[in-house]
Amino acid sequence: MAMTMSGLAATGVLNRLNKNENARGKNLKTLASGLKIGGAEDDASGYAISKRMSVQIRSLEQDSQNAQNGTSLIKTAGEALQSTVDILKTLKEKAIDAANDSNTDSDRANIQKEVDQAFDQIDDNANTTYNGQRMLDGSRNNEVVYPGSHTYLTNDQLADDTEAISRIINLKSKNGLSLNIVPGDTIEVSYVKNGVTYSNLDNKDGRLPQPIVVTKKTRFSAILGWDPARTDLDIQHYSHTSKIGTDQYGNDVYTPDGKNAISYHSAYPGVENQIAGLTITVYDANGHKRNSANNALNHFEESIRAQDPSEDCAMRFQIGTKSNQATTFGFEDMRSSALGLRGSAGNTVQLTTRRSAAAAINVFDNAVKKVLDQQTELGAFQDRLLFTYNNIKTSQENTIASQSTIADANMAKEATEFAKNNVLTQSAQAMLAQANQSVSSVLSLLQ
């Protein structure tokens, strides 16, 4: 009986020793790795959750890098656009200078040489690249539905009741004051298309009628003497509505203040048919400009830009951990031709005469508007990427904290457990030796 009891005692101590050894080994593994869950055997569900979080954390880290890279790309494009704005500021100064008769034609020819070089630099800016990708050359634009969009030049300085059929002598400004146009006044019209300035004072190709002499019955629509067979411009007016026209997506565009407006638009869609600038000037019978009328009529500013039909080629920025968590940005064409500064045949906006220089002032104003509109969109998108980046980093921090709660070890607790199991192991070893000693005593009785 004593022999059996001694053997059972040794076996029991050995089992306890093994358990203590296993516990101490687990403590050592946890302390060495810093992980509470080292494998699925430690906590099957916790292990799966922890690994999913690990994937999420690495994905969020890549998202944050994508957002930073996107911001760098946008900044690169923004710097190129700022250079273009600076150039256009100078070009407008040159146009104002060339429109002054203190300059001779020879002076204007020299100014034109400088202007042409500036157009080339604008094209270079549009070819700026980031990681080998061009952004501002029209290759990364949003969709433009067929057949493309028209140029719309809108005037919001005329009275709200102004219509295409309104008589010129009845025209009023936005505040209801008469423009003081009377019968016998002469109206000069000029516009720029494909780098060429057309004026009814030149009338070399019949695109415009002879200078209009105002009568009591002359209507607004007669200013351009519209002829479908040869016109480049058509008057656009939607009675009793704030609608201007349609944009590149085929959506209706309205005036910012929601009030009536008069617009001229290019007769045909596309960049080649765009009208870069429109100038309407009223002279009295003595050849003096009517300033009150001209101040109001000189506000035909571009409200919709002309674009060629195109599929959606916008850049896609992956800033989420799922396939549909991405945002896109379409860059508009910022080349000189798209800005209305150069024609398809290579013609450039001319400052070689006083009349063409005066017409070019509005051209440069519209070009500046195009570039500033794109800069505004870039700035807004850059802010969005910054907010996205901050949100990603916050999500990443919270996910790391959650994973740590599940998978990371409590080092103080594990160290305490290790010390305890180490003492228990040593005690078990001593007790096993004692149990073995008891067995040996029993065996000695058999000798």
C-alpha cells in the first residue's frame, strides 16, 4: 500500500511540475514577444480579430501615404497654375500698354514678340508632370458629353427685364438707370476666335455687319447681325429665368444671383469654335465713347467654357480600405489654345494694333478666370485630402489601440505570473525529488 501511495505522489508531483513548466514557458513566450495572443491556440477568436485589425492598420497606413502623394501632386499642379496666372497678369498689362496710342506699330510688334514667348511658357506650364504624369494638358479631364460645350459670355450688369428683343435705346443698367444710348449712336463689336480678332470696323470677311447705327427700333439681337450661314456668335436669352446655358455634362447652368441674364454663346461647340473675348463699344454721333453704356456692355464674361467631347479621364485617388472608397479629380486643359490665346492654325492673340490690343484685354480676363477657377478647385480638393489624411491617421490610431487591447500582453502581470510559476516549478522539482526519495526508501526495504 505504501509503495502505491509513494508512486502516486511522485506522479502527482510530476504532473504539477509539467503544468508549472508549461505555464512558465507561456509566460516566457509572452514576455519575449510582448503579445498576449501568440497564435490561434491562445485565443482563436481573438487571434482572428487581431489579424483582421493588423490588415486594417497596414491598409490605413497605405491610405495615408496615398493622401500625402495626392497632396503633393495637387501642389505641383497648383504651382504650375500660379505661374500661368503670373504670366497672364503680365499679358494683360502688355495689352493695356499696346492699346495706348502712345505706342507705335513698331512698339506693338516688339510687345507681340514678348507675348508669343509667354504663350509658349503657358504651354510648358500645362505640360508639368508629377511622377511622369501630365495633369494640365487636357489628358486628365472630366467627362465632356457629345458634342462638347459652347463658350457662354454672360452679362449680369443689365436690368433684369433685358431681353434679346429689347430695344437698344431702352437698355438700362442693373440699378435701373438708362444707358443713355440714343438714335444716331454707333456700336462697335469685336471678338477673338482662334487667335484672330474680328471687328465690324474691319468687316474684311463679312463675319460681322458694318458698324451698327442705332435707330429707335434697333434691338439688342441686332448688335451682331446674326446670320446662321457665317456667324461665330449667337445671342442666348431664356425669358423670365436665370438659366444661362448648358455645361460640359449637359446640365443647366444658372446665374449666381438667380436673376435674368443676357448671354452670347459660340455658334458651335468645342475649343476650336470658342470665343475668347467679346467687346461692345458705343460711340455718340461725334465719335466719343458713351462711358455709362460701355461700363455695362463691357461685362460679357465667360460663364461656361468651351470644351471638346471626351470620356472621363479624371485621376482616381484611393484613400480608403475598400475598393469604392476613392475620390476623383479632373484637371481642365490649361494650354494656351484651351485658354483662347492660340488658334488651331498657330495664330496667337494679337496686340499689333490698338483695336486688337483693346479686344485682347477681355481675352486675358477670361483666361485668368479659367485658371483661377481651376486653382480654386485644386485648393478645395487639397483641403479635402488634408482632412482625409487626418481622419485616416485618427482611424489608424484607434485601430492600433483596439488591437493592442486584444493582442498585447500586460507585461507587469506576465512578469508576476512568470515569477510565481518559476517558484512553483522549483518547488515542484524539489517535491518530485522528495517523492522519488520516498520511493527509494520503500525499495530499500526489499533489499
